[in-house]
Amino acid sequence: MEVAAVWRPRVGNWSLPKGKLDDGEHLLTAACREVEEETGVPVIPQMWLCRAAYVLPNPTGDVYKTVDFWSMRTERPDAGFVADEEIGERRWMPLPEAFETLTRPRDQQALKAFTALPAVTATVLLVAPAEIEPEFDGPDVARPLSRRGREQAVRLAALTALYRPERALSATGRASVQTVEPVARAVRCELAGDSVFDAEAHGRSPARAGTRLREVASAGGCAIVCADPEVVSDTVAILADEDDLAIADVSTRTGQGWVLSLAGQRLIGVERL
């Protein structure tokens, strides 16, 4: 296992890549963008690790900062790098060397959080359908997304596409299918329906959806799954309870979801998307 580190000439130290948010930018989008800008390496996020807080002394008053760290992987570790005034060098370091070289407390905190976990072998993005059309004269299974719901689905696709899902599954309702279609098109993966994620099937056997997600995870890589809202909340709670993860609030609103990180079939991390 190796870690990408960068040399910052202005301050004269090695550090993990990081950067600042653009206006209105999602934290994860910014993290992926900044890592690629500083290292030249295109990345695929895995799981959130920690939030580090620190203070920068300033003549006009101390500046308080926070940095969110994620583990990420890449399929192009040898991607080209161009040095500039901000980043003078990129280097892949084995973990022992990274611990010795990246001495700032925030980098040490991120490295310790990373090494404390087993390797992530699968990511499941479990999302609820976006807002449905309230004025629809027909069966619930055929109820489409509202205009706002379609906009939610597009925003959700932009975020979930960062994970590059290789498979897409959906409850059989029209709204669920429409929610996950934009990301399936964006990453060019096949979308399949699965009634185990329907509310009706869930009511008969609440544990089935979680079992199915573990089966999906056993294939490795990343999958996105859209399930009825009550199925999402219950399944996150059931999986977390089975694998001894504490989650204070599993409520899931329309168009929201979760990043489930697994080692084999064992859930090791849960992050609200």
C-alpha cells in the first residue's frame, strides 16, 4: 500500500494533498478535484476517514480550519505530473515512509484513521428516490419524478459518478428507476430492476435487502442501488447493527443516500451522501 504525497516549496514540507472549496461546491467533489489538481492522479473516492481541525496564526487574528479526509484509489498511479509554484513534487510513499515524512498532526490523524481500517473491497451507494410528482392519476408504481425530483436526480448523478459505479440496481417503481438512470447513463453501466428493494417486499422480509446488498458487495468494486425510502433507512440500520457500527440517525429524505464501505461482505463504514 502506498500513499501519494506532495512537496510544498513555499512552506518546505511534505503533506497529503488537500485544498479549498469553490463556492457552492460539495466537500467530496472538492476533495477529488483538489487531489487530482495537486498530484495529477485521477481518483475514485472510497470512504470518509476523519475531520482534522487546526489553527493558523495570523497577524490579524488566528484562522481556524478544518479538513475532511477520504481514502481514495486510482487506476492511473503513473499519471503525468507537472510541478508549479504550489506543488514542487509528487511522490508515492509506502505507509511506513509516509508516517515518518508527513509529520503534521492532521496528516498523522488521517494516516492513523486509514491504517486502522481493513482494506475497502466494495462500495455500495444506497439512495432513496428523488421527489415524486404529487399530481399523478395512476398507480404508485408508475408515479414519475417531479420537475424538482428530476433536478435532484441530476445532482445526485454528478456526485455518485465520482465513485464510478460498475453496476446499477433499482426498486421496480418508476421514480426509483428515474432516480438512478442519470448516473447509469453517465458512467455507462447497465441498470437492472430488483423487487427486493420494493417497500412491499421489504414489509414481508425486512432483512432481505441487506442480504442482497452483501451479495452485491461480494462482487467488489462499486454499485449504486435505489430503494424505496423506508427500505433505505431500515437497511442501513440493520446492516450497521449486524456489524456493530453506531449510527445516530438513519432517516433518509428524498434524493438522499448513503455510502456503504465494505471489506468482503462486512460493513466497515457508513457515510451520509
